[in-house]
Amino acid sequence: MKLIVGVGNPGVKYARTRFNAGFIIIDKIAQELANIFPRELRYEWKITGKYMLVVIKDDPLTVLVKPRTWVSEIGTVVRNLARFYLKKQKEENLSNEGESTLELDNLYVAVYDSTLKINDYKIDNKPFDHSEIAKISESLGDNTFWKIRVGVGGAGLLKKTSDGEFLLRELDDVEFAVLRHVADLVIEELDLRVVK
């Protein structure tokens, strides 16, 4: 099972901004896997008040999510998704019979990283100094989930403008295509094309 959540803000205004790199990755993964698994795929985005969600394949279960809430609520959103999809029962014993825990090794969060160049990415479960990741870590009480850190420019570009202005700047066509290519690399690294 893989639960992959993109970080970004809803709405056309933010759709092609650096800030929404996580959403861009999610969209490309969904599109690419729809082409690979046409019979096994339920490629219809399910839309609720808080989420846009698509189940890509059943074996192993892969769920892609784009929250429809503002990023300020990302911690609560990811916690609720993890509780629904990643809950497991601890081994029963006398001290904690029936107590639940979360399988955070199956949680992946795709988020922009302004310290990486636009054609770079990293996937790891190490601590990462990032405001949205901090919100998620605080809400889960744990920071060992996987981070898909998507480069959106690098430190040299960031110095030319404020962090907020830089992240809300729209990607040009070449940069957008590069991020979509990064999504292909993420698909390979996470073995999302594999069917058991």
C-alpha cells in the first residue's frame, strides 16, 4: 500500500506555481499510471469537500491525494488520511490490547524544495526543515514518513526574490515539463508500475 499526498493550494491561481510542485507530481503520476494500467485502474478523481483522491491500482493499493484545503491545514488533512488508510493493529498483548498505530512507512508526501534545482528530487524519510513538513510531523507526532522533495529552482534563484514571491511565481513551459519528467523518475523509484 502506498498513500501519496501532494502539498499545494487548490485553485487555478496556484496550479502551475512552484509552491504546487507536489500537486504537479501527483497529477503526472495519475496520468502516467492511467496509461499503464487501463484495465486495473479506477482513474476517476473522487472529489469531496477536503480531498481529490484517485485509487490507481488495487495490488498493491496505491492512493494519490490532492487536498482541497489550504496548506495551513495540511497537518490535519494528512493525519486524517493516514488514520483511514494506514491504521494497523499492534500485536495483542496484555498491556496494549487492541491499540492502533499508523504504518508511516507507507506514507509519501510530495512537496516543493526550494533548495534543490528544478530538475532534482530526493525521496527519503529523514527530518527535513520545511514548514509544511513540520505541520505534518507535528500532527502525526512522528517525522519518519517519506518525503518526496521536488526541486523548484535552487538557492541561486531564490536569492533574487522573497521566498513567498519565488514560490508563487508561475512555472514557464520548460520548467513545467521538467517537473513532469521528475514525476516519471519518482514513478520508477517507487516501483509504481509494478503489479503483484
